[in-house]
Amino acid sequence: MERSLTMDLVRVTEAAAVASGRWMGFGRKEEADEAATSAMRNVFDTIPIQGTVVIGEGEMDEAPMLYIGERLGLGTQAEVDVAVDPLEGTHIVANGLWNALSVVAVADRGNLLHAPDMYMDKIAVGPGAVGHIDLEAPVADNLKATARALGKDKNDLVAVILDRPRHASLIDEVRKSGARIKLIPDGDVAAAINTAFADTGVDILFGSGGAPEGVLAAVALKCLGGEIQGRLLPENEEQFLRCRKMGLHDPGKVLRMDDLVKGDDAIFAATGVTDGELLKGVRYKGNQAATHSVVMRAKTGTIRFIDGKHRLEKKPDLVLKETVGGYRK
């Protein structure tokens, strides 16, 4: 993959974030997601790749754009797998909460797991605890091993978990171990990434969330030197057969980094839509917008934080025809 692709992908996530950020707090998650998806798709048309969506907005009959199998880019340069989540955290934006992101990941063709749209059990840590976690081990053992690897007391650890009824017993186990907990309403891609940055105050991620989001998180953590493990959780025969159809013949297998993203190169980009521990959300003033993004590449280990200033009248790809809250988008 060309080195210049990293900046091209930031343009993609910036567009989606700027388009969807105007919907913050309006309680209209579908409109926010549609805005992000449309803007992201428009900018992909300007990127010099031969891309195929392997994780996107659904199947062709479920999504008008960024559907699985859709070809993206100008059809030149690298042949790549593309994983997208134009708005990771639709509920977050609708309710004006923390850690909504626009996310893109790419890797050489055939290197990203084609994860079916179902739950995945996950555990993730940053670089300091790589090799010390095991999805099949008890929660207390993982916390003890992570604390030892990070040079912390177990009581100093912070585990991040999606706030869901299905996690009640998991939350109880973490509490009994003595570790602290940060419950989040949505956004486990951001949560997984946060484990790799000490300033976010998060040490380990536990719990089940979307399998496609697990692959996106794996690309980010590959770039950051972290680790995520996952296991698909098909809930019925239809989902089990879907795993088989996508080549996942043993859904109960623990998926490790090389299962989720192969090879030595991948690129991940994210732009904050709402404020989070790592990235600020979009700021607007008239026809101007300010964005905060991160882009990273596994091959080089480079991580860049980018502050963008956008004059929207000069960027028609960021402008939609609808009006929200008195502002033309």
C-alpha cells in the first residue's frame, strides 16, 4: 500500500464525522448514520485504490452504499480490503454522549476477516500487556496477569465494559476481583483503542459486542502494538450457517490477531464525532468545522494525530442538502 493512502483515509473519516456531527443530540440516529455513510462514500470515489468492502453497512439488499462486496476507489494502485463504520455510535450521537467515531481500516486484499454481523466475545489490551491475556481464562486471572504486566496493583486497573444486561455476571466478577470499571453505553471500537493509550485511563476491555467492530479494533491495535482476542457468538442456526458460508467453519474458535487481520501492513483512521478520551468531537462555526483524527500504520508503527480545519463551502462532499438546527449540511 502507498504511504500517501494514510492521509487519503483521514479525508474519508473527516467527511463522515463532519456530516454526522451536526445531528448530535437530535435523537435521530438513522439520519446521523445516513449522513456519515453518504459523505464517506463520496470521498472514497476520490481515493486511488481498488477497494472491496468486507465490513460495511450490510449486504447489498440491506444498504444502498458501503455494502459488503461494493467496490470503492478510482480503481488504481493498491488492491485492498476495506472495513468501514461511518458512524460508530449512532446512539451516542443521537443522545450527545461520548466516544462516537467515524472509522476506516484497510489491509491488502484477503487480509481482513470477513466477520459476520453478530456478537463476538472480546478481550483487548494495549502494548504493555500483549501476550498476557487469554479469552478462555477466568476474568480474575486476566486481571491479575494484566496488572502484573503493567506494573500495577490489580485494584488500580480500569476495565471497560459495554453496559448491557448480558454483562451482569462479568461486571460482578470484575468487581469481586477489586478492579475498577468504566461502563460505556456504546462504542467498543473506541474502548479497545483506548487500552493502548495510558492517558485514557483504560487498561483492559471485556465483554461481547459486534464482530465487525472487533475486526476494526484489531486493525487499530495491530497498528498500536496491542492485542485483541475474540470468539463469535452465533445465537441461532441461521447465524451459525452464516459463519459457515463466510468460511468460518468453527465459530467457537478463539480468533487471535492473525486471524482477524493478517499480514504485516494495515492502516487505520478515525475521526471524533463527539468528544472522547482520545479524540475531540467536531466543532462548528458557521461554514467552518474543526476535526480531530488519528491515523496509524502497522508496517511503520507511525501514529499521527491530526487537527483539521475545514471551510465547508469549498468542500461540497461534506455538504448535504438537508438542514439541521438551522444549519445547512
